[in-house]
Amino acid sequence: MINNESKNKSLDSINPKIERLIDANINRLKEGLRVVEDICRYIHNDRNITSKIKELRHKLQTMYSVDRLKYRDVIGDIQKNSTKSELARKNIESVVIANFSRTQESARVLEEMFKLKNTEYSKRYKQIRYEIYDLEKTYFMNYPSTS
């Protein structure tokens, strides 16, 4: 059995990597939301969904920390190049699907990582993830698949 002191020392040694992971996922989450928000705003002129996504993005700002930037390593990122599937989108729907998935996955990663650091933030990211599930449903109820 690992005692708390050993656990804390172990966590301290990987903390910069956790901060880097958190930074990347906050960015991914905000970017994915922005893509869907702009599609709702400029393509669908949907004030309701656009407003809800904007509110959600602003919730994220309350958990953002500029201090985390020191852990960002764009040059050393081993997955910064896009895959073929990321470069190919058939239509607006496929862009929306990809970005809702991106936001949900990022919210889940953040929920899990903040369990190590700040359980209140973990709970907030869980709530955000469920809000995104609901927004996705609302989007596709309003703009059903055309394929």
C-alpha cells in the first residue's frame, strides 16, 4: 500500500507534465467549442445555441491559469501534426461531429486530471461535459443529418 507521502512525492515529480496535459486539453476544449459556436452563429444564425456555447466558453475562463503557460511545449509535442482523417471533412456536419467529440473528450480528460489537483474543478468539468452532450443533442435535433 502506498502512503500519502509517497503518493504526493510521486505526483510532485509529474506535476509539470500534468500541467502541460491540462493546458493542452483546455485549449482543445475551447477551440472545439469555438468552431461549433461559429458554425451556429455564421452558418445557421442560431442565437440560442451560439449563446449557450459562448456562456460555456466563459465558464472555462474562470478555471484558466496563465501560470500554466510555462508548461506548454509546442515544439516538443509529438502529436502536433494532423492525421489524414483530421484533414478530411466531408461537410459541415462532419466538422461539427469532430468538434463536439473533441470537446467531450477534452472535458473528460480535464475532469480526471483535476481529481489529482482540485476536486471542485473536476466536478465543474464533469458538468461542462454533460452540458456539451446536451448541446450536441440540441444541435442535431435542430440540424438533422443530411447524409
